[in-house]
Amino acid sequence: MPMLRMAVSALIALSLDLFSEVVIIHWLDLPSVHTVHVWPPYFNLVMAWNTGIDFGLLSNYGGRWLLVAFPIAVSLGLTAWVRNKRGWILPLATGAVVGGALGNSFDRVIYGAVVGWSGKVFTYVYSCAVMCHEVHLGRQKAAGKSP
């Protein structure tokens, strides 16, 4: 059952990733206009192409195919790791990571870079998600459970 949960979560994450790229690249034409003001100043979409890893690191490295293969290898490793785990949160979360990683590999194959777009609201949502994750891990450690 964990594999099914992970696979469904990965497919949903990958589908949302690919759909958002169709909207951003083809419908809104963000690469040409660079910025779309949706709800200024809170929600503006700004186009970015990331040829490296996080924050553009290794962007001059030229290892495009390494950056295609690595997320696929990590996804396979995560899939093998989660197959015997219990519960439903861990497989769903792992599937979301796998779906995102496969989406990034797809971007690098098709576009030569990971399609990126940002806005203030995404930074706040991401920060809240990280904080909730840390609180959850802290509670598990306090209760003597391993994450």
C-alpha cells in the first residue's frame, strides 16, 4: 500500500508541475513578458530559468545530463526506501518529492533548465511548510519516535 500511495502522490505532483508549466510558459507567455502582475504587490509571477541546482549553483558547470540523471537516481532510491514504511504521510510526502524531482528532470530534457517562477506568496507558503515540518519532527523526537 505505501507504494501505491507514493505512486499516486508522485503522479499528482508531476501532473501539477507539468500543468503549471503549460500555464506559465504557453498560456501566460511568462518567458516573453518576464513578469505578470496577478495581485500586486502580493502576488506577481516572475520568470526564471535555473540551469544549475538550488539558487543557480553549478549553473556554469555544464553538467546538464548529470542534473537530469541525479534526480532520477534519487527518485529510484526514495522509492526503494519507502516501500516498506508504515503509515500514509511518509509515502505521500515521498511521492511529492519524487514527482517534483521527475518534473525537474523533464524540464532539463525539454527546456535545458528547470522552469522557475516565483512570487512573495510562494516564499511565505514555503516558509510556513518548512516550519510545520520542523515542528512535527521536534514533536516526534520529544515523544521518542524516529521520523
